[in-house]
Amino acid sequence: MLIYEYKLDGTPAQYAAIDEAIRVVQFIRNKCVRLWMDTRGTGKNDLQCSCAELAREYPFVRRLNSQARQASADPAWSAISRFYENCKQNKPGKKGYPQFQHDNRSVEYKTTGWKLDPDGRHLTFTDGCGIGRLRLVGNKQQQIEAFPTKQIKRVRMVKRADGYYVQFGVAAHKAIIHQPLGKQVGIDVGLLAYYTDSDGKTVNNPRHFRRAEQRLKRLHRRLSRKRQGGNNRKKARRALAKGYLKVQRQREDFARKQASTLVSSHDLIAYEHLQIRNMLKNRHLAKSIHDAGWGAFLRWVKYYGAVHRIPVIAVEPHFTSQACSQCGTRVYKSLSIRTHICTSCGVVLDRDHNAALNILAKALDGTAGHSGTDAPLRA
């Protein structure tokens, strides 16, 4: 499914109506979680049926489109099924018991409750929420009107710090004819360099959060000085949220561009299957790991790999930094040692370059863990 995103241009009354629809979605989702908690044996179909009961009981729920009400129950069941799966697999630690939601920011319609103008510049919501007709602002190269209405399976409105957006989920297959280049590469993500490949090439780490950190600290101080409940505090909160949103977009844009360049210039990509969540427990490195955004980068690599139809292989990270890429001798070294010097064959390489060579070798000799098969993210 391809995702096309536009910014919504409307009136304050329309934005207030969107906020009300978002609150209704949160209300339905929490009611479904409560039903599951109180009633033993509640399944997905029971949650869907409860949406109709809520519509009969609460007039404000009835104003939301019926399919949007059913879509509101889906996140509740996703949380419940994830909890069941974690329990079955005996996942260590907390199992993710479903919680009530307090900060919902989206409402999703399916195939009814909305109407797209033939020119693709306006979107009208026809249910009882009173949202009405909104103008779509976005890249002119995104021509959502080119798709038949039957192919648009989801219309999702999202509230962000800088406004309201709509996402169209289009049932379409995206494929690119990949030109074989005969190049295979292993990549080692890091903190000093964004990643180092098996050819010895490095990409500098942009450190978006570190560069914006001083400005974000000033915005935090301004917010802390504002009176609780005042309009100035609301303005300070919006300014701070926009600051974080900018960093998030910079990080995502950089990851996407680097992934696209990497995939389009190689026929096979190997990477380490890192447990990033566990690595974040290191309080000395957590901020830098977050700032690097390895997870987003690897997701985009797998996405573009699926689009280009090239193998993207994950290998286990054990001893990729310690083993010599030439003779296999393990040379143990701490994180502070950035150069690999083999005590057996005498080869001298950058630590990350040596690791990238080992990652590619693991992928080629069949010791890889699995191939990247994540679903596409966005058009």
C-alpha cells in the first residue's frame, strides 16, 4: 500500500471538528480495552460489534462514520493481540498489557465518509462530525486524483505540532526495474560515522539532535517559566513541539535518502541485526543512538530493497568487530579502540571497515539470520 500525504488547509472551526473526531476515536478505543478487561473471552469481532452499541448509547459517537468507528477498535485489538503473543512467547520482562490511551492524534476513515474532488485539491468529509471541505496542500508531483477511488482504502487525518495532515492509503504495487551493477556491500552502522561499508566508504553522522539541542533547551526553559493554563504556555508548548518535529523530519529525510542511494547502487546489502532497544539501556550512549536513528535507516533500506527486488540480509552481530576479516583471528578490543590490528596476519583496518567486511562475508557464506521483509513505508 502506497501512502500519499498532504497538509490540510481549513478554518479554526474545521480544526476543532477534527479534534473532536480524534477524541471520539480515543473514547472508542478505550471503551474496547475496558470491555476486554471486564469480559473474559472477548475477541476481535466482539470489539467491532461494541462500536455499534456505543453509537446507540452515545450521540457524539454516532456522528462519526461507521467504518471510522470500526477502525477505532482495530488499535485496541492490536494491543491485545500483541500482549497475547508476548505471553505465548514468554517474552522476558513486561508483556505489554494494554493501557488506556490519553494522547491520540489521528482518525482513520476507510472507503466511506469522505469524497475527493476530481482535481485532487479538495477533500470533503460527509459524516456527522461537521469537518466539511478542506483544501489539500502538498507536492504537485503527488497526483492522488490519478488513482481510481476504489484503490484508496484508507484516509487518515493526523494532528501534528505544525498543523493537520491527511494520508491516503492506496492499494497499488510499486516496483522499480533495478539495473544490476555487480556490487555487493556490507554496512556497519555506528556513532562516529553514520555507516561504514565494506568498500571502506563512510557517511558522516549528521547528529541532528545534537545540533538542535541548545535551541531545544532554551525552548524548554521558556516553557517552564510560563504560568500553568495560560495562553503563553500553550504557545511555548507549540514552539517546543515544532522544534522536536523538525529534528524528527530531518532524521527521517536523511535516513530515507541514504537508504535510497545505497540500494540503487548495489545488488546485495548485508547489515547487522542489532537489538537497538537493548543497546539504549546504556545511559552513556542512549542519546547518541537515538540521534543516529539506525532503526529508521534500516527500515528504509529494507523497504527500498523490496521495491528494487534485491536481497537485504540481516546477519548476527556476534564478533563482527572482534574477528579479523582477513584470517578470522579474534582480536578483542574495547569501544575506544577504533583501529583493528590483527596479531596474526598483521592487517590494519579501521574498526568499522573490518566489521563491514565481516558482515558481508557472513551474508555470502550463508550464516545470515534472515532477509529483510518489512512492509513498504511510504511512497
